[in-house]
Amino acid sequence: MLPRVLVTGANGFLGRHLVAELLRRGYPVRALVRPSQKCAASSPLPPLQALPIEVCEIDLSRSVCKAELAAIAAGCGAIIHAAAAAQVNPARNPTVWATNFRGTEQVLRLAQKAGVARLVYVGTANVFGFGTQKRPGDETRPYTGRRYGLDYMDSKRAATNLVLQAVTQEQLPAVLVHPTFMLGPSDAKPTSGKLLLELRAGRLPGYPLGGKNYVHVRDVAVATVNALTRGRVGESYILGNENLSYREAFGLMAGVLEVASPRWPLLPPLANFYGVLCAWKASLTGRPAQINPAMIAVANDGHYFTPQKARVELELPRTPVHQAVVEAFDWFKAHGYVH
């Protein structure tokens, strides 16, 4: 009989796909969500309670007593920790640290008390050093993201270190997976899919000179669930697919969205100046602008990675990014995001 799997962040973009993949394979699922987030009233997604799973409410970014932690994991043989705060605007955000670092601390305590056979921690490829399209970064590259000043990247690197420390010092049977930029259907918030909506609406006047790695969210879910039984304890796996410059990616997306692709490159001096102007506006209004200097700095670089290790050891699928964009856009159209 398959073990019950506790999934944190089950109501998120990736979390929904993880729950679907686990159910498809016959795993019993216990979904962990923050209070009042079982399903937003405006969300087109069905409530988690409508699925054949257990749903528990708890906020792991706050202190949780030992008894409550023990009850959450009771009867679970494995945990997938996918809960995270991915906000990058503003660049410095205490809530991001509370969710990504303190939340991971508590999941590690929970896993140790429950004695689970496997913990799969979902991180981000940004905790590794990136490379070029010809020589992309891998799991051996040291972290270089601190120079951006983004709490998201820094907190995820710190959380990754926590998991690795628990493996070496407390023999926690953990495997770490690190997705790149995910695209696909059911992005209700939306998160990464917002890029498609902005491009569709013509709000991207140009393209930065950098790039990144893209992957279908369903491929990430498949490899993450595979990590419950595959992969080596203490090892990290980048879950990605295609390395595309922003010019290449925007061209691909624009073709699917049936709009013109941005024509003009945003040269770093101009992009940086725009980031400074946005920061100045935010300081005057007290509200985050559309973009900040840290986001500009990231976009100027090429965040390219190789997923070869995960393809071999976790059987990571290779769904074309074009297909991910098609499915994402079709879902947005079907649910009223595009007029």
C-alpha cells in the first residue's frame, strides 16, 4: 500500500499539480494550506475539499506547538514541502523569510518527529550559480544570487542549507528538487503565467538582454513525485527544460498569443535607469512599483541551467515549452483571464 503523502502549499500553482499527480498514482494525500486559503472565492479552480483528499489548515510561517505538528503528520509516510513565497517585489520582504525559512524549519521538525521515509523539498534553481546557453549552470555551481538583494533567492538558499544540514547531522532522508521558471495550466493567481498576460496586453515594450530556463509545471510535478522513491538522499536536482533568451522566449510566446513580439532590446543602462525610477516612485507612494532594480538586475543576466541530472535520476519529462505556453494560454482563455 502506498504511503500517505503530506503536501504543503497544496493550493499553489505547483501544489495543485502535485496533488493531481499523487492522486493519479494512487497515493493518499493530506493537503496543508494556510488558514482561509483552501480556495479563494474568486478562483476558477475547484476547492480542495472537492477532491478525495484530507485538507488541514495551518500557517507554518508562525510558531506551531509540538502537539499540533505531530497531529499534522500523523499517519504520513512522506512529505513534499512545496509551500513558498515567491514574491520579488518589494525586493526585501520579511514575509518571504517567514514563509521560506521559518516554514522550512518547522517542516523539518515535523518530518523528524513523524519519522517519514522521505521528505522532498521543493526549492528553486536560483540557489545555484547560472551559466551560459552553451555552458549552463548545474547543481555544483555555488550560489551567486546574493548580489541581487532579493529576499526570495536569499531565503530559499538559506532554507536549502537547512535541509542539507538536517540530512548530514540528523540523517533526515531528504531529496531536494529545484524547478526553473514553470509554465502551464491552472495558474489561477496568476504567478509565472502573468508574463503571458502582460505580453498579451502589450505591456512589455522591449526585451531584456538576459534569459532563463523554462519548464512545464506538470513535468516538475512528475519528477517531484518520482523523488519520493527515486533520487539519492541529500542530493539536489534542477528541474528544467529549455534555455531561452528573453528575445527567443517572447517570440515563442507571442506566436502562441497571436500578438507582436517586443522588437527593441532593453539595454542594461536604460533598464537600470528605469528600475531606479520605479524605486523612486515606490518610495514616494509607499507602494511597490511594477518593477524594482533587483528585478532588472536579474533580467539583465542569463539564468541558464541544465536539468540533465534530473532527467537521468528522476526521469524528468521533456514537454516542449511551446506546449506549456499553449496549455497555459488556453486555460487563461477558458477561465476569463483573456478578453
